Amino acid sequence: MAWRSNHQAVYPDPSLPFSSPGCPSASLSISSTTASSYPPSSRTLTFSKSIPIPSKKIEACNTQNKEVLGWLDAMKAQSPPRFESYMGGVLDPKAQEAAAVAQYSAWRASSHPLCDLHVYFVPKIENHPSALEMFDELMEEAAGKQIVVFLDYDGTLSPIVEDPDRAYMSDLMRATVKEVATHFPTAIISGRGREKVYDFVQLAELYYAGSHGMDIMGPAEGCNGFKATGTRAKDKKGNEVVFFQPASKFLPMMDEVCKLLEDKAQSIPGAKIEHNKYCVTIHFRRVKEEMSMTDHWCWGPLAEQVEIVLKSYPELQLTLGRKVLEIRPAIEWDKGKAVEFLLKSLGLEDVDDVLPVYLGDDRTDEDAFMALNDRGKAFSILVSTVAKSTNALYSLRDPSEVMTFLQTLVRWREGHPQSLCKPADERWFSPYGASL
């Protein structure tokens, strides 16, 4: 592949310091698989069996009805929450639709000066211009930098569907993502289990971070002409891969929780439980919001059943997504931490010539948006058809616009082959990110 890094890649090693708060210690180097001027490396990739990730400071989950009511409010708001004024009042349906369109247009107004990319952005930005309409301006900022692409799956690469097991991406989208990966380091970061996302995407050259980043897999042969050596395993198709799983000790507990919820969900019409390895997802898209004379189950009783299970597991926490409740380990790890870890893994953290691009549509993607905004030089892009409160700086409407954006990015890269980091023989970096 075309990308050439200046930087040593790093992976976890608890004996070495790691500067990012909440992230594990790390160490890795790589050796080139192609004839080049890159210096050989004698270091090898090692994954420690136990990486200390701090637990979140939470109390045992002894909730009362008021907490369930809080969950219900959040379930209704969905993710990220819409502005309170959206679709409000007593307007008729046509007027509501017109108001929503007007607000969405204002929400996407082009009002971000690119110089602001170098400062910290506060949450809930008022305007979120289209990343397609602003593409030329964005690429001016990207000139001379190594772009790294991070993608959510559901709602970003595939449409949101009633049955989560049928959230297929199109063949054209798959081909587009494959093209992106030939030019840029590319990762899929999803709340789904890593294996499920891999089965949907079916591209071995990508990095995959499932369970909101708690289950990370990368190709052992590396990306863009570099080979990582060290501790390896094989995936279901026999490909050699490397893993990072900061919540591995919770797997038996997640199996127990999933079984309990599956038993309770059998009597709740429309509820679906999905085991995403280090995250158990309760889909309520098909569950009726309010109880009727003929329905004995609705969102309230569903939330109460989830609370009954959760209160027996104080080491777990409840989070909310797009028409889902999710139970996962209460550790300081999320999609934002996964992005930071992958950048560190690739030797692309804390350097001026790297520009991450993250596309996502869900509440859990907000952690990644915030992490990238903290960097100052990154593009965070929310995928949404409605105006929402978000930490993202830019927007795309739906997966079709995502595909157009990615295709445009590939064409831009093919037309600007000089837009790369400096060759490694012009600048050396240690495996800890410091220039030598």
C-alpha cells in the first residue's frame, strides 16, 4: 500500500510509560516488508496478557424507579439528543417537516474557519457544515499530512435497519472502503462485537475495534508495506492477526449477563439482545414506547428488567446508544480511548504531520469526536439527517454521502501523491514518539 510512515509503531507493554491519560502503557516497533530506505528494526511486537485499565469510580447499582425514569428520558432523546426546539410546538406535520428542514440547513451552515482547527472546541457547536461542501478547504488543511481514517459501522457505512443482523453494507461501499485503505491507515470502530463487524466488512487489511474499542484486532502483516512481528493469533479465515483486549477479564461476566437478559427478553415483544463480546446490547427499536390495553410490555418495563440484572453486577455500567441500551465493563475505555490507542499503535500520535478523520453517527462516537478535538488537528464528522447536539465539527447526511466523501478523498489522494509525511530517512522517531 502507498502509505509510508515516519514513525515507529507502538503496542502495549506495561513496563513502558504512556503519556495519554486513561490509556495503557505501550511499546512496538515494525520492520519493512518492501525494499525501501527505511532503517531496519530489531524490536518486536509484544502484547502483554494483562493491561491495567483504570475502573470507573461508580457505586454499586442499587437504583430506584427514578433512575429507570432517567433511562427512559434518555431513551426518548436517543443519541446524540436533538435540540429541544426540534419538531416542537403544535405545528401540523407539514409545518414540522419544513421547520426541521430549515433547522437542519442552519445547523449545517458553513461557519468554521479552518484556523479554529488548532484550538480546543467546546461541546455543542452551533454549526456543522457539510464535509462535502467544505472538502476543498479541508484538503488545504490536510496538505502535507498523513491522513488516518476512522469509521463507525452502523449508520455510517451501512443504513440503520430494523433487524441489526441485516445491517449489510453495499458492495460499492465495501469497494470504496477498500480503496481508502490502500491510501490511508483505516480502522472500523463499532459498538458491535469485532467478529460481527469483520463479517459485515470482510476486509482483512483494516484495523477493527469492536465493543466500543475493548476488542481491537489488526493485520499482523501491518498496513501500507510494513510488517509487525510478535505475539500473533489467527482469525476465522486463517489470517494472522494481533489483538488488544483491555476488558478480557469481564468476558465470563458478560456471558452471564447476556444469558440473563435473553431469558427476560423472551417475554418482551420486539426486544432483541445482542452479545457483542465485551458489550451486551438491548435493542428496543421494535418495542412499543407506551403500554396499551393489549400490550403488557413497553420501554418502562424493559428498562426495569435491565435494572434488575444490572444491579447484581456493580462492575458493569449502562450506556445509551441509538435505540439501544448497552451494558459494558465500567472501565475508563471508550471509542475515544480506542482512537488514541490506535494512533499510538501506529506511531502517529502527538506529531504535526498526522491528521485523523473520524466519521460516526451515534452517541458513543461523541467520545471519539472529543478526543480528536482535544488534538486540535483532526476532522470529526457526524453522520445525521437531523440537527443534533454534537462535539463533531462537520456533518454528512447519510451513508450515501459518506461513500461520496470517501470516494472524493481517494480521488484527491491519487491526484496529490506528494501529500505524504516526510520519508523516514529524513527524520527519525523513537518508539516513544520523541524525535531522535
